[in-house]
Amino acid sequence: MTQPIPPITLPPPQDPMLEGKWLQQRLHQWLDEEFIPEAINQTIAERAGQIFVRQRMEGENDLGSLVIAIVTEMQSFDFSKSFYGEFAIANAVSDLLLESLGIDKCCGQ
């Protein structure tokens, strides 16, 4: 029988604003490198960073819950000038956070 994947909990934030700035910069870099640099990428990264900071300031440390919050709140964002959508952004945030924690994002390891 398969075992459920255990939740991933981020350490409590030391400085949510600094974490948000880091995430915004890394996400913007990822967006520009994944396809082509677009002006909208900065706005997307800013919005995702704002959601992340607010969630962390409200005490959210569960990575899964943070991803769901980003998907939910980014649904109202206008992605018409982008190659991306809310799920791609939330998945990229998850990957960046996993990478920052030293967790391999491949194959559930």
C-alpha cells in the first residue's frame, strides 16, 4: 500500500518581508528564463510575493496550503499577456521554496 506524502512545513518566518522579496526576485528570474522575458513577469512575481508574505504573516507555514492560497488568489489575476497561469505560478513557487530548503523536488524524494 502506498503511503501519503508527509506535509512540508516551512520554518517560522524570521522576516516575512525579506522572504517575500527573495521569492519575488527568484520567481521573476524563473519566469524570464522559462520562456522569454516579458514585462508582465515582474507584476506576476510581485503579486505572488504579496500573497506569500501575507500568508506567512498570518502564520501559514504549510507548503501545500501556501500553494493553494497562491492558486486561489492568482485566479483573479489577468494572465492574458503571459504564457503562464495560476497553477504554473504556484508550482514554481513550490519548487523555489523546496529548492531553498534543500529538498529534491523530483520524484517525491
